[in-house]
Amino acid sequence: MPPYADAIASFWKGRFAGGPPAAERPPLQHLLGNASMPFDLARTKAQAASLAATIKGDGRQLLLLPGLLASEHRMEPLRAILEAAGFEAHSWGMGRNFGPRVDSLHQIDRRVDQIRRSNGEPVTLIGWSLGGLFAREYAKFARGKVGGVVTMGTPFSGDPRANHAWRIYQLVSGFPVDRPPFTCRREEKPEVPTVALWSRRDGVILPECARGRAGERDHAIEVDCTHMGFAVAPEGILAVGRALETMRG
């Protein structure tokens, strides 16, 4: 056997790992509904000033974590409106999200330390989809540096295969969806305030998995948007504002 055969086999092993089929996944019509993202984005651009005026910022420092295969650019409409509303909103500075790596939490930790240099206050994390899983696990990893976590369509509860994204996740990241390269206890709530945003018409993630159960998050807010809309639709952006208000008490 050629010496590189093991390396090739190892490369593809995680990417094509199987698993028990999910009992339920989002309906196809809701998945197709995500094609409305360009229209959602257009609405947000047209309403940006009124959205920022509606959200009550309080100067908190925020870190936005994108979803699988998304970059800072996809989070920019949300970041800009939160900034205009009176928060200090920051991009994660790690480029496109190609899934978890062994040092992912350490990279987030370095970014959080950069943000905290100005006043030393905890940073509130806002994570979209996979970015929300990163946010929840980082909050367990560095409890004292995190003020709270908002997840947007994040599958932190239930079956990790109850969605239309897990095979793409494995192909991109190289890791089985139920065995990430760092310690991950998806359903365990971080010891900080947590708000889960979820939608019945998400289309990518099963709503129950993003809503979570009692004890897995502090609050859950239903949003009328698609999975892609969490980061770009007016409804998704206003829901983030509501979540931040909820954390403020």
C-alpha cells in the first residue's frame, strides 16, 4: 500500500461518515423558502435607519459569529445596524467559517481579548447557526469573558442530523457532525444568559433543535424568518435586538 494511502483515507473518513438517519427534518418547501434571502436583504437595506432606531443599544460590546460557509460580509447588515443602534459590534476576524478546527475556541479567545482591551468588560456573543454552537462552547471555555449568548437558528438541542446541513458540514470540516475536534456538550447551557432565536419556517434546521428545551437555554424567541433571514431579514435583526434587551433585564 502506498505510504500516502492512510493519509488519503483519513482525509475522507470524517467527510463521508454516516450515522443513524434523523427521525424528522425540515420540510422541503421551507428549505426552498431560503431563496428569498436577496429580497430580505433588500428590505433590510431600505429599512436600516428605522431598524437601528427601534433597537435600544447600551454600549455593550458584541461579537458576531457567522454560520457554516458564511463570512463577516454576510453578517455586515446585522453588525452595521447594531452599531448604529448604540452597541459596539465586532466581526469575528477569522474569514469564512469552514467548520470547527482544533484551535477554533482559542482563535475566538484571541479575538475576544482584542475586543476587551478597551474596557475589560465581558463580550456578548451573537452566533448564527454553526456560529451559535461556537458561541455556546466558547462561553463554557471562557466563562468570565462572556456576558451572554444569542443563538440564531443554531441546532444546539436534539439530533445533530435533524437538518439539511449536516452532510455539508462534514464535507467542509472533515469531522463527523457528532464528533467535533474540541470538547462540545451541545445541550449543556453555558453559565451565562442565553437566548435562542428559532423559526417554524427555518427550512435548514429543525425548529425544535434551535428552540431547545427548558434548562438548555434561558429564553427562546420565535422569529418569522427563514434560516438565511436570521442574519439579513428585518425580522431576524429586530429579534436580535429583543434578545439583547431580554438579557439586559
